Amino acid sequence: MKVRAGSAIIAFFALVAIFGGWFSETVLGLDPRANDIQAIAQPPSGEHLLGTTQFGQDVLAQVIAGASGSMFVGFLAAAIGTALAVLVGVTAGYFGGGVDGVLNFLTNLFLVMPVLPLIFVVAGYLQGTGLWTIALIIGLFGWAGGARTLRAQAMSVAGRDFVRAMRLLGESNRRLVFFEVLPHLTGLIASMFLHALIGAVLAEAGLAFLGISDSAAISWGTMIQAAQQQSAVLRGLWWWFVPPGLCIALIGTAAALVNFGVDEVANPKLRVVRTRRRRIARSEAA
């Protein structure tokens, strides 16, 4: 139930990111960049369902457009981070020996590396940091934890009897990795990609709030940044920063629900507790 609820929230925002721009402009007739000088800093009303910003821009249109920007960063960063984690982690766990030593050292280096200061430094050299650059930075610095987990799992699978037997039969390493080891890790990789997506969305919002983003791009993070720069909290313009903040909070809630649901299924202790509770509930009902 928790996994379904979390996945439904993520799927909803993914659909908004894909089709929201078309729906907003074609059906609702809203332009996220249009300025209405007659409706500046207006609260929610029938004409503007979520109100307008200090610049007369429709907040609903910006929230929908921001979903596209934030989810784009999330998917791209998650794809880069997960690909690097699979490449490094599975390779190190399967081959072991010197290969494992070098890749494990690289993984540990990225694990202890101060990511936030490095992002500041990189952004300082890159003028006009856009969503592509933000996604690349998050993905390139966010793969080490997943690689450590995949290394342990790949090492466990590579040491099983059926893999050893196929090695003795002369199967190539490429075939063993792609057809024997990776299929046993697909569930973990999918979960890792999902959590990387959520983490990238939250990271983009945080970086945009700190000013490390392109102000011309529209995302939930840049919306909150603009609201903070215009003192929306002090002026009581809650409709400017609450909707994007609520969307980010829902993304975080979805990640927590998926995590809890996966733990209940994969963790033997939690699975036993859940089974006992079901038995107790059935006995009480009877």
C-alpha cells in the first residue's frame, strides 16, 4: 500500500512534467512567463487559482512549468548517478582483486568528498548555471553510495554456486554480468534510481534557493528563491512559496512511503512483524 501510494505521487508529478506545459497553455490558457500588471501579488481567486507573484505571473502556471524543470533535473541526475553506480559497483563486486581495490578507493574518495563546497566551486566557474549543468553536477557527485551497495550485492551474487559453475563451463564475463548478475540486482537498481530521482529534485531546490541556478529557468527551487528575494514571507504572500514547497514536500513523502514499503517487503524482521500483526488482527476479528 505504501509503495503504491508513493509511486502514484511520483507518477502524477511525472505526468504533470510531461503534459503539464501543453495543458497549461492550451487548455487553461496560462503562460508562466506572462506579466499581468493589473494583477500584481494578488491572492488566489477565480481568475488566478493560486494567485500571482510580485511580477504579475500566474503561480499555477509556474508550478506546472516548475514540475517540468524539477523532474527533468531529477530524471537526468538519477540516470547519470545510477549508471555510474552500476558501472563502478557491479564491476568492482564481480571482478574483485585489483579492480575492486581501485574502484573501491575511487568510491570511498567520492563518499568523503565535500560535495556542497565543490558544487559552489564548479558553479563559480560556470556562468549561468542551467538545469542541464545542475543535473550533471548532482549526478556526477551522487553515485558513490549506490556503488557501495551494488558492490556488496554483486560480490554476493558472483560468489554463488551457479555463477561459479558457469565460469567453469567457459561462459564469458560479459554474459555472466549482463545475464546472471544484473538480473538479480534489478529491484535494487530500480529502487536506487527512484531514490536518486527524489534526492536530485530536493537537491535542485536547495541549490536554487542558495542562488546556484539559472534565474531564467523555471523550477520549484527557483520559485522559492524568487519568493525569498522579494520578501514574500514578510509580506504575507504565502501563495507564492507554499505551492512549490508543498510539491517538494509531497515528493519527499513519496520517497519515504516507497522506502518504508520496500523495507517491509525486503527486511525479514519487518516481514515477520507484519505477518504477526495480520494474524493477531484475524484472530481478533474472528
